[in-house]
Amino acid sequence: MLPLHGLSTNDLEQMADEEFWNCARAQADIVPQISSQERNYQDQHLECELSQGNCLIPLKAIVEVMPPPHRYTQLPLIPSWMRGLFAWRGEAIPLIDLDMYLCGVSAFRLDGMLLVANYTDITVGLLVPSIGLTTTVQFEQVDPSTGPTVFYTPIRAGVIRGVYAEEPVLDVSALLPDVVQQIGMAAYYG
Amino acid sequence: MDELDAPNHQEELSKDDLEVLRAFHDLEESTSSDNSLPQETTPEISITYQTDTDQSAALLSEVDMLALFATEADEDITTMRLAVQQLEQDNRLVSPGLQALKRCAHKVAGTASAIGCASISTIAHHMETIIKFIENGNLVFQTGLIALVNSVHALEATLQSIVSNGYESKNPLLELEEEYKRLNIDVHVVHNTKPSSPETTDATSIHRVSQNIGEHNQNSSSLRVDLQHFHKLLEHTEKFIELDTPMENAQKQVDVALNELQFAQARLRRLEPLLSSLSISANTPPDALIEDAGYPPSSLVARILQEAAERTGHVPQIKNVRRTQPFLIHEAALWDEMEIDRFSETNALTHSFTEALTDVAIATSHVRQALMHLKFMVAQQVSQASAVRNEAFLLQSLPFSVLVTRLRTAIEMIAGAQSERIQFEVSGGTVEINRDVLEKLTVPLLELVQMYVAEVLFFTKRLEQDAEQSLGIWLNAHITGNEATIEIGFSHSVPTGAVALLQDTVHHLYGSISLQEQTTRKMTLHLRLPRSQRMIQGLLVRAGSQHVIVPVSQVKRIYYNKRGMSGSSSQERTSQGMLLADSHEIFHLNTLLRFFTDTNTAEKTVQTALILELDSPQIAIEVDEVVKEVELVMKPLSVHLCRPGITSTAIDGNGNVHLVLNLLEMIRLKEIYQQAGKTVIEADTESYYELSLLQPGAEACRKILIADDSIYIRQSINLTLSHEGYDVLEAVDGLQTLEQLAKESPDLLLLDIEMPNLNGYDVLSIIRTHQEFSALKIVMLSSHSSEKHRRRARELGAHGYLTKPCPQDVLFKTIKSLLGNEARS
């Protein structure tokens, strides 16, 4: 049944055409409030289990989770943490070993999970050994001071938004552009 | 400037000097603050007196420079006025007036910008924009002409304000922009929506006379298409759609046949347990047969026989045995409904089973037929889809004759009165070639032909002896499968450097070029190019675990070491392998791709190799296997994923990504990277990286040639560089640049792009073909700031690229990085 927003069907019937359309326009102009469910989704993070510890990736940045097997093609002159290219929806997308990228070491296995992440027009595949549960983490709950105990290599500090429950929360808006920039630079510097 | 010191030295200058300084300093103050001349709002006068005589001289020279600019701009505006008059007379787009106007507008825009005359620069930019609109067909010629006339008036008025008042008036520009609005021209959108192609912006004199037929902008949302191709495309598309119904019918037939088969199989399955039970009965002893009433109770005959057996104790064993045989096919064949009593229920069952078997066989046959029909329909649909695709590609194609027309015009222009001496023959003019391919080939081909004609007509001494001998140029185009072949024949030798220019473009297009010298003075260039840049017809080759695609058009032949493969002695294999190694430079594909380095390639036996379509050096690429020939759609890679020689991928039906290798491009880039002394400078960002920076030897002298058609630019740079101790030379156009290069042998050339006679690219191309200029460092100095210009300059051998107006420190930094720190050794 359509929501009548406090009006009865009788009220609607008695309205003149002009009144009806004015009412309809007024209702159409009301900006819908973000539901708590939607807000909850915005804050949802996926826990990824890496070799040195877990990290959290915003769920809204993940377009698809692909189970193994994964096939990829090597590309020359790429960073050590890029495995190659794989086909996703008819396009060749870089396959990133997230473990290697963040920690500098990797127990590289192709039986891990592949997370297709997107930010603006950048799409990359993030290969992680395994994934865990989703967790709701609100912005204010993330502690921006990461501290010395965090496992990732210091040069990756720029792509970490902060720490929640001792797990680094990745900043996809910094991670993906950084990945793209470094892949581009590798073409010149190897 | 230190204003506190200024008054102490007032007495060192004369009254007139101070007046000049005061006036000019006002100008300078305004320029330094907003990079423009003072406007009509009265500037706040703040006089700063120079303490240094050099600085005074510099200021005085700037007054001279302003006067110089005004004089030069006046000349240019006069030329523009004449050009507009010619345009009005010609009343058509293809007019030398438009080109002269374009060149002058570009020059004025650059020079005015350099001196800080913002209004003049803006008006000139607007003129360039309007000319582009007219050329692209976005603006009606007459309307554009009115706008151009008004623009010239605005330029005159603005220049007059500078001369009369000492400052630049903004009013003419504002009035002009109002006029543009009245004419419904939005000059501000062009930079985003209509970036020009190199053919229009960097046009040489040859390009300027080129026809507009077929010219299109890749960024434009519209495309001019040939009506005939369009109708054919419609026709093929309609046929493709018409195939839908037969296809659906074929699918329905398959469904019906499958249902029929399923029904027959179900019937067979129902009969199976009954027959099984009969089979069990047949294997049981006669007593048991009677006792357990194994016969179907409904059978009257069976019951009579059973009762008789019970009564008499006689069991008709033989009959029973016969009756219980489950598969009495011959009895079933004798089935006659009128003699039903003769048969038992087993016979009926057997008959039904036989019928069911027959039904299954018939249904299977129907399925097979329906599948064959479906397969046929699918093939037809694929074929039709292919026809649609080909027609769509052809929609983007142009006849070869378009290029021929351009070449012919270019030859006529460069040869002038000697055009009659040139014999120009063409065949295959109607051959359709992809528009993108043709457009990309146009510039290097024009340059090649232009250089050939110029070389033979004007520079080759031997022609002085046989001046009456005619020159020949032959062109031929034909299509083989998905490949276009263009043959260009010359009656005289062509400078190999000129061929190299064309070679780069061809390699970039996944094609190949080979040179055949038929007699001492006849040579033919063979260009093999894919018909489309979207589809790749290639060889799927394996190197290690990697499968990649190599365009067929780049492979001359495939080398198989059959002896080695058939298991002959290792001596023979080595011998065979060494033969290839002797004649060819061999790379393993994986080494080329940098997946791993194999240093012993030459010592090992090469089993399979791709011999590239390359004359010199002869190159073989060793691969582990040539799997098959494929035709796939190419997907361009994102910029950050592109690698030398790898700019596209193809995804096969199984979802595997295959790199599409441009092997010739890979080889070329490999050679470039190996060259020493190559420096790439990105001056606008003031950052540069060096592949390998070579400092010049101590004995080198620092002579710099400035090639620019703007006298203001030339003299201002001359002043700056001379002050730093460099020996500076000047050239006003391309031809003079070449003369100066030959005569003076400078160390560095500052080269503008837009110049009369030969433009900057032409000069670069010619320099590249002459070995004696190999040590020359070239820095482009242009108002074109787009990446395509930078790339083209780099490809043609420029060492650096600066954008006008160029800050002094950037200019010095660039020059010093190329010549070393000292102006003089």
C-alpha cells in the first residue's frame, strides 16, 4: 500500500487536481532520512585476516568478494605486492596482495579471498588469505593514533585511518590512489 | 627590489632616465603582481629606483622590449587584417587567409602572454578558438568571419591603448565578448570540449591545405560517416535481427525433441522393472514358477495353464521356458493384434519395450537434427554479427584516396614550379582503411614525402647533372584478411631517418614496416597494419607459464627447429640454432617481458621463434610454443597499467587476460632506454628524471640557437641568455633554423613549434635524420602545453619541453641540466 503521509484516501479524492499535484510535489521534495540500517551499512567493515594480524576494510568500498580459484596474468615492471592482472566484468584489473602491500611479507596463496574494491573510478582486486566477520565501526570509534604495536610497515601509515580494537582500519580513499600511483611509477623505475 | 635603498641613488640617473624608469616601473609592478599590464584603474604609483646600473639597463631594455612587442604586434595585426580580407573575398573555409590568421593569432597570443598583455593574449586565444570552431564545423563560416573581423578590431584598439596611454585597456575585450554573446559563440567551452588534433593545431603548411574530409575529433561525440556504409550497416543489422525468430524456432525444436526423448526414456524406465521381474521369473525353477504365481494374475492364458498344471501335474516346461525369455524380438516382430491369444503378456511387454526403444532412437535422432539446426542458426547469427561488426568498423574507415589527396597537395606545395617533374601514381585508392589508422599515418607520411621531395629536388647535388630526370612516387593499398598493406615506392633513395619517423608510428599501430631496395635508386616501403585498432588478429604464444598475444602483422614468419623437435642429435640442434643466432638478434620473450633474465639465450638451441617484420636489426623472439591464431577484442589498459610495448589486453572466452604485445614497440623502447645521454625534462613541474645524464665534455662551447617567429620572444631570451654568458643565435623560421644549425653548429636549440616555412616538428624530424646533429640538445619552447605535444616532441627526439611564458629559473635549470653548469667552459 502506498504511504499517504497522514492523508486519507478520502482526502486525496476530494483534492482538486492542482492541490493533489502540489501535495505530490511537496512529498517528492522531502529528502529521505538515512535509515539506521543504511547508516549501519555505511559503518560496516569487513575483517580481513592477514599473516601478521587482522585489518578492517569498509564494506561500502567492496564491490564483490570472489572465492578461489583465482587466475591472473603477469605484467612486467610492477611492484612486488602486485601479482598481475585478472579479468573482472570484462576489464583487466590489478591484483594486489594486500598482505605483501601492508606488511612487506606474504604467505601468498591463490586460495585466499579476492575482494574487488572500488573508489571513485579506481577498481583493484585485493587478495587476502581469508576474511572474517563484518563489524560495525563508527567514525568516532576509530583511534587515529595507531601506536607502535601495529603490524603494518610504517610506510603504509598513510593508508590507515586508525585503529579499532587493535586492528587497523584501512582508508580506501588513500589506499587505492596510492596503489595506482605506485603501479604507474613502477613502469619507470621497476 | 629593495625600496629603502632607492632614494640614495636618485642622483645617479638623469631626469629623463627617471621618467622612463618611473613609467616602466609602474608597468613592471603591475605585471609582477597579476601578470598583466596595468588596466584602466589607475595604478598606485610606487617608484623604486635601481641601485645597480645593470638593473637600470635591464629596465631600459624592457622599455625597448615593450616597443619591440608593440611594433611586432602591429605587424601581426596588419597581417591578420589582410588575412580576414582575403577570407571575406574567398568566402570559403579552405583559404590561405584562415591559416595565416591562425598562425598570427597563435603568435600574438604567445608573445602577449609572455610580456603580460592579458587582453591582447585573450583576444588572440579567442580567435584561435573561433578558427577551431569553424574548422570543426561547429560554427557557421559567415558568423565566424564576423567574429574574427571584430576580434581584429579589438586587437587594434587594445594595442592602440598601449601605445597611446601606456597601459592596456580592457574595454575592447569586454565589448568583443559581448559581441560573441550576441553571435551566440561561447569561446570558453572549447578548451574542454574541443581539444584539437595534432593535424589541426600543429599543422604544417602541408596540413593546412589538407581537406577536411574525414577529419574528426576523437573526443567529439559526433562522427561523420559514409552513407553507403551506414545503409549497409542498417541492412546487416536488420538481417541480424531477422535471425531472432528462426533462432527461437530452432531452440524450440531442440526443446520439443528433448521433451520427446525424455518421454521415451520415461516409458523405457517404466517398462524396465516389469521386464526385470519377468527375467527373474525365467530364472526360477518350474515349481517355484507355479507356486509363486509369477505370471501376471491378469493373464487368462496363464491362469488356465496354471490350473491345468495343478490338475494334471503336468508342467509345460518348454513353453514356459520360451515364454519367459525376456527379449523375444522376433516374436514382437510377428505381432498381430488379431491373433492376440497366441501371445502372452510377456510378448506384449516385449513389444512395448521394443516400441519404447524405437521411440528413444527416433527422439535421439530428432534431438540430433534439432541441435544441428540450432548449430547452423548459431553459426549464421555469428556470421551476421561479424558482418555487423565489420560494417561498423568500415563506418569508421576512409578510402585510401583521402590520404593520397593530402600527399599530392603536399608534394605540389613543396615542389612548387618543379611539380611537373614529379610522377605520382596511385592504385587501390578505394581501399577502405580505418580512420584512426589513416589519421595517425598522415603526419609521418606527409613528412616522409615532404622530406623526400625536398631532399631530391633541392639538396641532392647529383640532380644538378640530370635536372630533367623525373621523380617518381608510387602508392598502392590493398587488403588481405584483417590486414591492410600500403606500399610506397620511390624512384630515389629516401633518407633512412625519414623512414624511422614513419616506422615509429607504424609500430605504435601494431603494424610493421619493411624496406625493399629494388635497384640502386628504387625503393619500396611495405606497411602492414591491422585494419582495426579494436580487434587483434594475433598469435597466442606461450613463454613459460605466460600466454600472450603477438599481432600477426608484426611477424614475418615463425621459425621451428624441426630437427631439434624431432629429437636429432644435439649437435644438429645447436647448429640449427646457431644459424638463427648468426643472422638474428635473439631475445627470449620472457627476457623481453622482464619476467626473468636468461643470459645464455644465444648459446642454446632455439626451438620456436617469431621472426619479426623488421629490416634492421633482424630480430627473432624465442617463445616456448605458438599455441594458435586468435582474433580477440582489444581492451586498452588504464594509463597506470601500461608498460613499454603493452597498452592493451584481450580477454578470452574463459576469462583469461592476455597481454597484447607490441613487440616492435618493445624493441624500439628498449633501444631508446639503452641510449646514453637521454634526459627527459618536465619543466613545468620543475622536476625531471634522468635515464642517464651525460655532462658535456670540457671542450664543448655553449652556443644556443633560438628558433622562434616572434621577435619579442627571440630578443627577450637572447638578452637573458647573453647576460648569463651564452653565445646566442637566432632564427625566424624553420628553414633559417636548419641553415643556422648547419652553419653554426650550436650546442642547444630552443625550438618553437608554430613557425612559418617548416614548423618545429618538421625541423625536429629533419634534425633526427642527420647524424651530424646527434650531439645537439633540443628544448622545445612552445605555448602548447598539452601532453600530446610533449609526447610528440619526445618521440621526435626533443630533450626537454618548456611552456611559454617560461620562468627564467626554469629555463636556466633546463639548459644547465643539458649543457652543464657553466655557460662557457
